[in-house]
Amino acid sequence: MDATSIDETALWQRGLSGDGSAFGSIFDLHRARVYRHSYRLLVDASEAEDATAIAFLELWRCRSSVRVVDGSVLPWLLVTATNSARNLNRGRSRYRALLDSLPHESHHRSAEDEALNDVVADTQLAGALAQLSSIDLQLVTLVMIEGYTVSSAAPILGLSAGATRTRLHRARAALRRYLGHPTLALYLQSSLGDAS
Amino acid sequence: MTAPQMSDSFAKAFRQALVTHVDAPTYDRRRHRRWVLGRVIAAFTLLASTATAAATGVLVLPGGTQVTPVSSFVTGTYAGTETVHLGPAPDDANGIVVSLHCLTPGYLGLPGGTVVSCAADDLTGSDAQPDFVYDVIPLTDASDGALIVTAPPESNWTVLAAYSTSTGSEWATNGNGESYGAISETGPPDLIAVRSADGATGYIRRSDLERAVVTVVANSATGATDGITGAPADAASGSSLPLYDSDGTTQIGEFTHD
């Protein structure tokens, strides 16, 4: 466990006791990763902001049952953001008053944004991910995109390690079919960059 | 490579909202549902326990608690956190009966932890739900008759409160030797008084309820999940149980609830 995870463990303990500032710090720690993942799935800046916000609000609502991996709630947040992206209207209705009060900037795309979008938010990739089942998408998110081990991802998803490996193999094959790309790992790397 | 970023204005506003959201009084969701939805098991206890029941001579359910107001009611409309003054307590008072109603989205908190949350959808829309909380709090939670209601500054709400006395009652027994009545502090009777989602009142068998909960929990382990968190769905949702008369044999309908 590194210093960051030790710090996050302490933050999470404070957060569990209802310390709002601790949740604010957890948001600071993970907002970029959760937002980037949401954007990857939704390819829309405002919708990704809402999906990210919902994931953090759910972190508080479900705090008693959140599974922490190596001292971090990030895997849980990523899985929840995945579900939020797929059920955005449901999540929005749960927190409508709060979300409605937040300022969404107009996201005018510059030429740089457009170029960036071609690389980072590949709609082809988003379309391929959208065809996966929820559990497979969560698995691909944690293991293939975010670099968690199978043994770390399995408990989050409620699967055995064996079942996780089998699902991952099938999900990887399905993505390869959808993307038509011979070297999926290279494609993901070129599309998504370093996960850190 | 530059990754997409959440806008600074959104991040700043949401961070503040998240901190405020977490710092707000914790919702006692079980209690919220118990009183607000008016459809779950304890709701019939509420029905038979209200001052109205006592005042109009309606019998209190066996096992229920009869709450009788012993002072005039204090009413008012307030904004934000306020103190409602009830004045000196009568000698026979052992509690305060309170009904709070939201007028705007937000939350209302009573001493002792009871909190009702009122989302915009609770107040308007086709699926609007009752936006009130009913509770009886001990005198010690309102020192010198000062009842403090916690609410965000922008929230508007109304209150109806009076000193009261509460008296418990025993379960009744039908011809088959089965106990029936409201859930009490000692637990549920054999036949539990309920109000169904369609407004019908009657009794469900405790054994039926226990089987239904076990079934739903088992299903949730393999399929039904919350669409956002992936957690098992609410174990109480979607059940339908036979609704009986107090004899426990005459079926008068189906009990369903949210």
C-alpha cells in the first residue's frame, strides 16, 4: 500500500463518518479518472459530467456497501460511473435537484478538441463498448482499460477469479469482433493512452 | 496526450454540492419510508395511532400505540431551521406529536434523527408521493417546549404539533389462536396489519412475508440489481401477498407495495 492509498484510506474512514470535506478530497483524487472514463463511454462532455457526479453521489449513498480495493474506492467509482452512463436518466432523476443546480459550460469544440476527440473519445470504441453486457463492460473497464488485476476486479464485480478470466476472454474476443482490429491492446493503447 | 477534462466551473460547483450533501443530516431512510410512503407495513400502525383515530373514536389496532393530543395544536409556516414553541407541557404529556410538510425541495429534520427528504419529484409530477413526516418524539427532545426543526435556508415547510400521551395496546387473538394487529416493539404478530398500495387494508401472514423477503433476496443475488450501483435491488420491491381478514382464512385481496 503506497502513501496515496494510505491517505485515501484515512479519507475514506473520515468520509464514512459523514465528513463532507473528506468526500471533497476523494472527489479531487479521482474526478479526472472517473470523468475520463465517463467521457469515453458517452462522448459528450455534459453527460460525462453528470455521470461522474452521480458516481460520487452514489459513493455517499451506498457508502456502507462500497468495496475498497487496495485502499481505494476508484474501482467502485469506475464501475458505478459505467452504470451511470448506461442509466443516465435514472441517475439524473435520483439527483435531479442537485444536478440541475450545477453549471454546464457550453462545450464548443475547437480544432484541437476535434483532433483530440478523434484520438481520445473514439466513437468507434464507444460504440463497441456499448455493445458489451454491463458486467463485461465493467470488467473491460477495470482490467483492460484501467489496468487492475483480475483478482482485484473479481470481488468488485461479485465474480470468482475463474469466472472473471472466462468473461474477460469472451469480452476481449467480442471487442475484437466489433472493432475489427487485429491487436486490440495496441488499439486501446493508441486510443486511450496511459491509464495513469 | 491530453485527456478530456471536467470543466472547472462544474467541478468547483459539484465539489461544493457534494460536501454540502454529505454534511447534511443523514436520512433515516427506513424511517423515511415508514412514515412517508404510507404503504408499508407499519403504515397501518400509523393509521390507528394518530390523534385523529383517538379523537374520532376509531379503534386502535391491537398492538398499536394510541397517541392522544393533550394540548392545542401549534401550526405555522417556516423557512430554514426554526424553533417551534409549544409552551409549557401539560402534566399528563409524555411526548410531542408532530407532522411536518415540505413546501419546497430539501429536507426536514426532527430531534432524534428523523429526517424526511423532499425531492422536486416528491412535490410535483405524476409520481409525486406524500411529502410529510409524522413522528412522536419524547419530551426530552424539546426542552421547555422548544421543538427545533432543521432545514436548508431556502426550504419552506409547515408544521402541526401538540403535546401528547402515548398508550400501547396488546395484540388480539383470532379463533385459530393466531395473534393479529400492528407490528410493535416486541416484533410482528402472526397476522400483520397492512395497507396495500391500492389503499386496501387487512392482514398478511408473517410467514408469507418472511418467505417473500427470502425469495427476493435470493433473486437479487443472481439478477435484479440497482441500475446505477449494480447493488441488489430493494428486497421489498414488487412483492404481492395474500391479504386476509383478521380470521386469517378469508382472503380479501392482494397486498402489494413499492
